[in-house]
Amino acid sequence: MVRPAARLRLTQEREVRGWSRTDLARRANMQNSRVGQIENGRAVPPQDSVEMLRLAMALEYRGNPADLLKPVEEPAEAATA
């Protein structure tokens, strides 16, 4: 799969918490490399998968776990920097 043009909500949620990929992987009981593959768009787990549920639970994300795979807009100042 091609790297997403925008960051995923998963990445945004992780970064807002100040967590590294390793932090998220540990909390979600997943391999760090797998979290990286998902964030970089090299792997797209099924929306209703155990992986997505684990990530959402680790992040205490209250929305639909599938929404973590959606791209988010970059802030305007980041796009021009």
C-alpha cells in the first residue's frame, strides 16, 4: 500500500498523548513494527479487527476504532513550514 498523503488519526491521537510508537505498541500489546506499518499505510487491518480494537482501547479513543485509519488535515502552519 502507498503511504497516506496525510497523517492518520491514529498517529495524531498517539502524538497528542506524547507517546512514541513503542509506547502505543506496548499499551496495545502489539509489535512496534506493526504499529509503524499501520501508521505508514503499509498495512491496513480490517476495520473491525482485534488490532483496531486494541489500538482504540490503548488510546482510550471513544469513537469508532475504524476512524483511527482516517487521514487528518495538517495544521496550516505545518503545511507551509
